[in-house]
Amino acid sequence: MISIDNVSKHYGSFQVLTDCTTQVKKGEVIVVCGPSGSGKSTLIKCVNGLEPFQAGAITVDGISVGDPKTNLSKLRSRVGMVFQHFELFPHMSITDNLSIAQEKVLGRSKDEARAKGLKLLERVGLKAHAEKFPGQLSGGQQQRVAIARALCMDPICMLFDEPTSALDPEMINEVLDVMVELAQEGMTMMCVTHEMGFARKVANRVIFMDKGLIVEDDSKDAFFGAPRSERARQFLAKILQH
Amino acid sequence: MYDFDWSSIPGALPFLWDGMKISLEITVTAVIFGIVWGTLLAMLRLSPVKPLAWFAAGYVNLFRSIPLVMVLLWFFLIVPQLLRSFFNLDPNTDVRLTSAMIGFALFESAYYSEIIRAGIQSVPKGQVAAASALGMSYSQAMRLVVLPQAFRNMVPLLLTQAIVLFQDTSLVYMSALADFFGAAYKVGDRDGRLVELLLFAGVVYFLICFAASQLVRRYQKKLNAHVAH
Ligand SMILES: Nc1ncnc2c1ncn2[C@@H]1O[C@H](COP(=O)(O)OP(=O)(O)OP(=O)(O)O)[C@@H](O)[C@H]1O
Ligand SMILES: [Mg+2]
């Protein structure tokens, strides 16, 4: 479904990604972790072309992301993305947040978009809040709306960039529960997260990045059992202490 | 002691009111045109296409570096001729009002574009990323996500600029156009009561602008409360 081949990216002389290679098969859940500044966000943003890259190739569902002839907007409309800071549109009601791209990008009718939005809002347990504005919801609720907004587009895969790291601890689980359910239903997912409980529960593979390199790309059991690199061992020891 | 005599004002009120209508007409067209053209300029200036950005930057800097009086003077000298020859108008058609409107609109759009550019930049980058991630094109992201938020934040500044503009419209008196200030001046001159008429005009300008800025402040408070929410 997603194939990343020798991707490199630099800002001026600063190398952010170096020869990153990995694959995500249909229905797989991949967790990406690593220290701050290691390039996790950059890598995941390269997948839907939000960040350009200078070398290598990425294909999503057989479509090349780096090819200038690719209709990136169309590709992005099929790849869901969830951000650390939710990025709901604060000037629109929850209903409008859910329907705007369905109408303007997919060309669905207002009624169809609304109905779909309500269905997904119900799925993340927030149907009662349909007419509120994002500012009136808690962080956890906003992130669940953001997931519903992405799902409204019927994505072929989902990208998550630290979806719980801006949340108060008591709200993390309500978001993880939605993500676990999604994974169990067979959604293809690439998640940047340090929630190792989530990784243990649903991940097929764990990728560990450091300084722009993919240092480990292993099955969940191998990764948690005995990480190959010293850096990953230290990293795991540190975050599992918490 | 100077003997005030206000008796010429009541009879002149209809004429003054006509002047006020001209002042308001110029203000409103310049605000509307200024915001539309200013938004375009702001978007050009933020565009990755360098020549477009340069054009917008040049336009804005040019108009912001020339005194308004001079811009208007040029417009009163040149634009009437242009309009006449361009639209084949009768030489006696009065195009001073149109010239004034065009002059103010072009001048003000430079200021509006700076306000709008700051407004666009005040919207977090993540909003564009989220809109793009949903498959929106750049122009859809601008139109549906960025500009509505930018304008909501900018309304107080845009209105404050409109108040300044309303005061500046008094400069058209130099083309002998009877805006509110010009009308007051004419009446005062005719009746030899310039001091009274100019005092009266000053009080009216003050009341309108003061009331308008109070409204802007009220709106600003409401906006802040909403954002803090
Ligand atoms: N626009 C930019 N210009 C220059 N350097 C950048 C830019 N964006 C990111 N970087 C750098 O690239 C590196 C990788 O950033 P990235 O956001 O991908 O890291 P990350 O692994 O997601 O970290 P975090 O856990 O803090 O989110 C960082 O060192 C960052 O400073
Ligand atoms: Mg990051």
C-alpha cells in the first residue's frame, strides 16, 4: 500500500532523512518512534506529499508521490492524516468540519456529507456535539473529531503524527481506543507515537528512527523483545520507565 | 471676545448632508475596493512566484511612501483626462468624484494589503497542512480555511483603517468637490462664518469617528473573549 524507497531529504546542508526505506502492506499497522528531531514527522509528511523530498521514491497505492505529474490533491484526499494539534477549523461547527472536504473535494451533496459526518461522529462517540465549535470541546474530543474528519473521506490508509502527545494524560486513552478499534477493523495505518501500549496491542511492525535514519524496522515482538541497536534499547528503557 | 453666530448652519444642513453623502460614498467604495484589491495584493505578496511577489511588494511600498495629498493631486490632474478620453465623455461631465474614489481605493489598498497579509500570516501553518491533507487545493485552503479566520482576526484593524480613511476623505476639498468638509468650508466662506462652520464640521467628524471606534473596541472585546474560550 505504501512503499518508501531510499528517501532522502535535506534543508540546505541539514540532512533530515537519509536513505529511508520501508513498506506498509494493506491492513498493516506500523508504529514509528524515535527521539525528538529524528525526522518522524518529516517522513510521515513525505508520504502524502506535504513535505517534498529530494531523492528516492514513495508510492501510495501504486501512485508516485514525488512525480510532478501526480495529482497530489487527489492522492491526499484518499490518505487520511491526523495531526498532533488536531487542526480542526476553528471557525466552523463540528458538522461543517466533517463535511467541508467531502463537499468541496469529493463533490458529495450537502445531505450526503452531513449524514456521513454524523455517522462517523457517532462512531467516535461525539454525536451530541455535532453543532458545537472546536473551541468548545476538550483536546481528546477534538482529536476524535479530527479522526472522524479524516475517515469521512473513506481513506485507503491513515497517517498519525503524535496524535496523543498534546493531550492531558486522562484524555489519551479515549483517542487510543478509537485508533485501536480502527486498527482491528483492518485499516492500514502509519502512526508516529510513543504510546508503547498501543504499539504492543495492535502494531505489526515498529520502526525506530534516529538522526534521519531508520535504525530498526522489525516485527513488534522482535522490537520489544530485543532491540538490535543500542540507541533503540536506551530509548525503550527511557520511555518504558514512565 | 469673538462673537459666535451659528445662524447660518440650520439653513445649510441639506447642503452639508449632501456633502456627508459624498464623504461616505468615497469611504465605502475605497474600503470595499481596498479590501478586495488588498486581499489580492496580500496573496500575490505571499505567493511563491517571485515576480508576482515583487510586483505586489513594489505596489505596496510605492503607495505607502507617497503622501496621500500628492497621490490625490495626481489623480485629479490625470485621471479626469484619462476617463474622458477613455469613455468618450462630454468634457463637461463631472468625473471628480470618480477620480477621488479611484485615487483613494488604489492608495488604501496598499494599507489594507499589509493588514491582510499580517492576518493571513497569523493563521497557524497547521491549518493549511490540514486543509491540504484533506485534498483541498491551495486556493480552496485559502478561501475556505485561511481567509475566513484571517478576516475574523482583522475586522478591528480593517475598521480602524476605515475610520482613518473617512477622515482623510476631507482632502478632496482641494478639487473643489463638496464633500462634508468642502461643503462646510463653502458655507462658512459664503456667510463669512468660517470659524463656526469648521468647528461644527470638527465636532461632527469627532462624534462619528469616536462612536465608530467605540464600536470597534466593543467588537474587539467580544472577539478576545471568543478566542480565549
Ligand atoms: N522547515 C525546516 N527547516 C529546517 N529544519 C527543519 C524544518 N523542519 C524540520 N526541521 C528539522 O528537521 C529535523 C526533523 O524534524 P521532525 O519534525 O521530522 O522531527 P520529529 O522526529 O518529528 O521530532 P518531534 O518528536 O520533536 O516531533 C529536526 O531537527 C528539525 O529541526
Ligand atoms: Mg514530530
